[in-house]
Amino acid sequence: MLGMDVDYSTKIPNNIGLTEDRRVLKALEGWHPGYIDWWMDMGPEGFQESLVYLRTAVSVDPKGWAKFDYVKMPEYRWGILLAPQVEGRKVPFGEHLGEPAWQEVPGEHRAMLRRLIVIQGDTEPASVEQQRHLGATAPSLYDMRNLFQVNVEEGRHLWAMVYLLHKYFGRDGREEADELLRRRSGSQDHPRMLGAFNEATPDWLSFFMFTFFTDRDGKMQLESLAQSGFDPLSRTCRFMLTEEAHHMFVGETGVGRTIQRTCEAMKEAGVNDPFDVEKVRALGVIDLPTIQKKLNLHYSLSLDLFGSEVSTNAANAFNSGLKGRFQETKIEDDHQLKTATYPVLKMVDGKIARVDEPALTALNMRLRDDYTDDCAKGVERWNKIIEKTGVQFRLKLPHTAFHRQIGEFKNIEATPDGELLDADAWAKRRNEFIPSSADGDFIASLMKPVWETGKFASWIAPPKVGIDNKPGDFEYVKIAA
């Protein structure tokens, strides 16, 4: 049935009837070799010939959409999968509220819609590029497999956006799709579009923080785009969210298992003070204050992805019916926001104050608040792990003004508690708040590969349950000799 099961008869698995759309099929088949070249050049380094126990989407039915099997990553069946069409769907917000959802691009919104798709598309290959060296230091085959699953799914999400560009945007779309393969994370000449996606991911704790915090930003953006009045974008993002959940699971459980192992090692050795960093590190684990500093860094970088707190671009995207709010259809208001206000933190007379702004221009702030609430729940689950071991320490999210490069607080320095500092005080205390080069060197020293089945590095606890309910000694990756 179209919209549910996946057609594997072409090079590009899909549930959108590509065989009947010869123009788009030909364009995508033309794009495919460049994608494979990019994957071989910028995908996971050193493991392209390894057999990895991956899940592949075979349907978009949530009850049974994935199949697990060994596959070499370059042979993964990247496909174009849209959630089933909702009959009679209407535009759920903005000036077109209540009109039939668009099946074609509305001409007056073409440029804005294309930019939204390109920005989302650019994040997907960027994270693969950021993570390409991590396989070499994987703390277990279980973790290595999860990294590669995240990587191939980011690749599939790139395909999802490229399909929309090819199908609905003609020559402009084809050129944008080619550019998505030209940019490189961290490049001086052709960087990725958003700052967090040009940062290095030097170690596995960074990867776990990235998949917890930055992929959660991805979830919020996809949820907002899934509300879109442009139905093909809505359907694309709805299915992408199914896969995004696993990426955040990898991040949350990865950090959680790191915390678990640290606390266990402390209890075993009779080390009671979590702030006695040298004693804790001597146990071959990552001390909790350094985990807090990593949290501070990744959370603040991810906040910047939401853009300025007050934004006419966000208002225009909402008014146009292109990008809604988080879970728009569950919100009880008029879905047009013509007179509503929303509180925004701003600098007023040298102090941080809450100011009511028009809700339309404060949409980024609202989405960011929803994001913060979601992050806080995960941090609380990490704190429960610490509490159960009896160690006296609590992790917390830093203040929204901390370490910001975009928006209201980009030109100020603030501590994680929101205390304003001058530039000299910040420079002196910076290493209290975010990882120093010495912290980075210590974490790097622990990044020794552990590739024996069922074994784990000293700094991380095993998972409670295996992927696909596999036993603890399952060989998730068969590493090519």
C-alpha cells in the first residue's frame, strides 16, 4: 500500500511511487553517485567494509517499520519515506489556517520554504562528518553499532530533504542538493550553515552530549516542520521523528552509563567527594564536574541553533503556514497569534529581565523553552542515577545567558548561574564552566577502543538491554580485517 510499505525495486527504496515519477527518479539516480562519493570520503572512517547490525526501514507503519540485519554501510538502502497522507488535512496555523494543506509549493512562499528545507538538510550530513573518526575509539561494539546507526539515518534524512528539493524546486532545488554535498563541517571555505555543526566531536562523551542536546534541537525543529501546511514536508518530518528518537536514546543512555560507571567506581574505591577530581580520574572514569562542564558546553551551543529570541523570520514562516510551533495542533489558542504575547529574557539596563513580546516574533523563544523543558527531564533522569548510588552531586542546565554566540546574550559573559561577568573575570574563570584543554586531554586519554564482544571501556557501564534484545556478547559489528 502506497505510504506504508517500501518499494525496493529501484536503487532508491521509497514509498512515494518513484517508479511512476520518472523525472524525479532520474534526477535522484543522478545525485546518488555523488552521495556515495561523499559517504566514502566523509562517512565513518575505517569501517566501510565492516558488517554492522543495522535496522533498515521496510515500512512506515509504527508497529513494524524496521528490519535488523548485517549490512556494510555503503550498501545500506537509503530511501525516501513519508508518513501516510492524512485525508482532508488542513493548514493548522497562520494566515492560511483551515485551508486545504498544499500538495505543491505555494508560489509566494517558495524561497522561504526552500531555505527551511536546505537548512534542515544541511544539518544531516554535517553530523556524519563531525562523527567520522569516532569508530576508532569506540568503547564497545554495542556503542560502535549505535554510532553507525545514527550515521546511516542522518544520511537517510539528507535523502529525505534532497527528494523535496528535486521534486518541488526544479533547477534551484537540484543546485541546492548538490551544494549539500559540497559543504563540509568545520571547513574554512565551505562550512556547514549552522555553528554547532562546525564544532569538532573529539570524543565519545561529546558524541553522547551531541546526540542528547543537538539531536533534541533536531527533534524540536522536525516537530515544528511536521506541522507545515506544505504536506510533503509535514509527512517527511513525521517519519524522520521516528528515527530521531533513537538518536536521543543513544545520547541519554550514553551519558547515563558514563555517570553510572563513575559513581560505581567511586563507591568501590571509597571516594566520597565528587569534587576530588584527581582521585576520581585516577579510577579511570570521567569525574562528574567535567561531565557538568560538557553539559554546559553542548547545551549552550544547542540553544544557539534556535536563532534570535525575537525573529521576524520565524514570524513570517508561521504566518505563511510553513513552520508551526512544537505540537501546534495540541495548543489551545487561535493558532494565528495576532494579539498574543510571550515572555522573553532580554538585557534591560544592564540586567537580565523578562519582557513580554508579541508571540509571533517570539516563536523561537517559545520553541527554545519547550526544548529546555524536554532537556530538563533528561537531566533529572541522570540525577536519579547519581542519587541511587548515594553520591552527593546534581547536574543542572546552565542559565540561558551562559556562553551564547547568537541572540540577546551574545555580547555578554555570564556564569552558568546567570551572574554577569566582565571579560577579564570570564577569562579567569572560563575553565570552571566549560572543558579546558586539560579536561579534553584527560577524556582523550580514556578513549581506548574496546572491540571484544561483550566488553566495555573502563569509563562506561554496559547497557541494561541489547539492541533488538540481543544478548550481552552479541557481535554488533564484524570488523573487516
